Amino acid sequence: MISGAFSAPFLDVIPGFEGASKYKIVTISGASMGGAPDSIPVRLERGEPADVVIMAAAALDDLITQRKVVAGSRVDLVRSSIGMAVRAGAPKPDISSVDALRRTLLAAKSIAYSASASGVYISNELFPRLGIADQVRGKSQRIESERVGTVVARGDAELGFQQISELLPIAGIDYVGPLPAEVQRVTIFSAGIASGSIQRDAARALIDFLASSRVTPAIRKSGLERP
């Protein structure tokens, strides 16, 4: 089970792993947090089988505490930053500074953010920190079970915020850039072995592969960094 931020490099390198090993990977996607029926915590809670879980480190730690992921199995894979996108061809607003970001958000007609780690930060911390939570509440929407970029591409939101690696693969949008450094939230995404795994050797082999230098080029191409 894998959350969106690591999906692009994962899907890029998995054929190589399968070709070099005896294992076949079945991938199930879901958010790291939130109550959506397809989020990883909800999937595990209802007993869906998994061998490896890849998600935001804080959410993975929660699952370790709940004994749904094996203690001591966590391996940090990437650092992920939040970015913004607009519909393809639309003017790119200025978000190069905190003041510019505030003005852009206040001027926007509609704003979309994810239901997972980046969206929780955007709605619960960034908007209040910028002093605009009340002004943008009525024009903001939390997106569950699909990519924010997809919502922006079809014109259902003017601005979209999500992990950069989740925005870049989406057709029909233009990536504007990252949040300013002063208000950026970097999230570590990590892998762990699910407590219910019946193929722990395969799970460990996959995690070791994803942490290896062979995967680093795909990670960088996706707008991610190694920890």
C-alpha cells in the first residue's frame, strides 16, 4: 500500500525490481491519513492485506503504535515538499514570497488541497499562520480519493496544493512552484512492513531496494529528495 507522494518513482522502478527478483508487486494506493474509505489507515483497519506500507512517516509511526506495522521496520525513503499548480495555460500567480502567496490566495476564486499530509498542513496550519483562514474557508475544498491536480485540470479549482511529486505527473495543469521556504512543510515518507504480512522476506527485499542508490535518479526526477 502506497500513498501518492512516492507513487511516481515507485511505479518507475518497480518493473526493474520485478525483473531482477522472483517477486511480483501488486500496488494499492491510498492517502496517508484522513478518513476516506481508500486511505491506508482505513484499509488496514478493515483488514485489507498488505506486506509493505509506504506513507508519511508520522502516519506510519501511528500505525506502529497501533501494532499494524512492525516496530523497527521503518525506513525513511524521501523528503517531499508542497507545491502549487494551476490549469494548463492559466496565468501563473506569484507565490515567490510569503506576502505574494497570501495575496494570491486571497485573490483566488477557488482553492483545492489534499485530504492527506499536505492538505492537513495547508488547512490547519498555513491558512491560520497567514491570517486568512476565515477569508478562504468558503472557497477552499478538501479533495479525497483523487489527485488535486486532476481537479485543477478539469477546472473545478483555480489553485491546487499537493506534494510536488503528486502534481508533476498530472496532464492538463502547469506546475507553478513550491511554497516559500518560510512556510514550506517538508514531509518524510517512509516504508514499513505490515504486521499482517505473510511475505516478510519479500517485503524486506522491496524496502531495501527502494532505499538503494538504484532508485535515487527516479526519486530526483519526481521532485523528491533523499532524506
